[in-house]
Amino acid sequence: MRDLVARKSDPDMAITDVVGYLLIGGIVDKGTVQQKVKTLSQTRIFVRTYNDLLEMVKRSHREFLQRYDELRMAADADRSVPVK
């Protein structure tokens, strides 16, 4: 990705900062693995599990999620009322 960014021909369209997440199912707690994670983070590629990412999203969108839950509960309550 960084290589592609560096080869952009239009300087106005060039991206100067690329940040990424490497999603993993789990991580082995070994020194070599931890060193690789550290090296990746220094290049702004962050290793995260799906659950880590989900928690980050939940924290940053808590207000939205609270309102969504309120609306969903109201809709569920409306559906449970018998139609006459």
C-alpha cells in the first residue's frame, strides 16, 4: 500500500499518512511474535483481534448504540402489542 502511495503521479492526490490494522484471530505470546507486533506498530500497522476492534468501535459509537438499542426496544414493544 505504501508503495502504491509513493508512486502516485498527482501530488495533490497523494496520501501522506497510511495507517492500518492487521486483524488476527489470536496471538501467540512469544518474544518473536511480540517483537513483530512492535515493529509493525512502529510503521503504523496495528495488530488487533476482531474482538479488540469491536470494542474500539463500541466505545467510539456508544451514544449511537444506546439510541439504536432504545429504538429497537421500542420497535420490539410495538410488535408485541396485539393488533385489533
